[in-house]
Amino acid sequence: MRTNARLFWVLTAFFAAIAALYAVWTAIDAADNQVEWVGTVALSLSALLSAFIAFYLGRTHAAQGGELPEDRLDANIDDGDPELGFFSPWSWWPILLAASAALLFLGLAVGIWICYFAVGIGVISLAGWTFEYYRGLFAR
């Protein structure tokens, strides 16, 4: 994580230097000596965003007090394998929920009346996925 923070600090310095160079270059190149503000602001905000990420990574590394498995040379592949949680292996509810979301966005694009059906299917799918293990074959 320390390496990632350093890379983002380097990226911050790069974007800041390029933003200054871009502002000077566009001012010199323009006929009326005006700075092109859209590109200058975009590059400056890119520098600010990478500085935020670098600061966050640096503070997170300092708070954890340790190295990530990716930063150690003696780490195994299994050291970076976290527990991701429990997933239903044969569940059809996520597919129906995704279909209802797709139908909802289709309704926003084509006709608002389709959204009513999509919300109904989405509520049923969400309830089915939530209460999947309370009844039936896989109940616990």
C-alpha cells in the first residue's frame, strides 16, 4: 500500500506540472493570450483527485501498521485471499433483479408505463432473494 501511495504522489506531481505547462502553453499559443480553462481545470482536478487518493492510501497504511501481502516478497498467493461472504450457488433471484433493473432503465428511455412493471418485478425479486433461505428446499 505504501508503494501505491507513492505512485499516486508521483501522479499528483505529474498532473500538477502538466496543468501548469498546459496553462502557459495555451496562453502563449492563443492570439489574445487567454488561457484555455477547461483543460487547465481538468488537469488540476486530476492532480487533486490523485492527491486525495494518495493521502487516503498513506493514512490507511499508517493506521494498519503493516504491509499488504502484495508488498511483501515472501507472501503466498493465499495470503491475499479474503473471505468474500456467502453467495447462493443456484439462485435465480439476482438474474431476475438485474432484468427488472434493465426493464426499469428501458422504461425511462421508452415509456414511463414500463417502469411500473419493472418496479413490481424488482420488489418481488428483492423479497425473493432476501427470504430465499427462510422457506423451501434451502431453508435453515
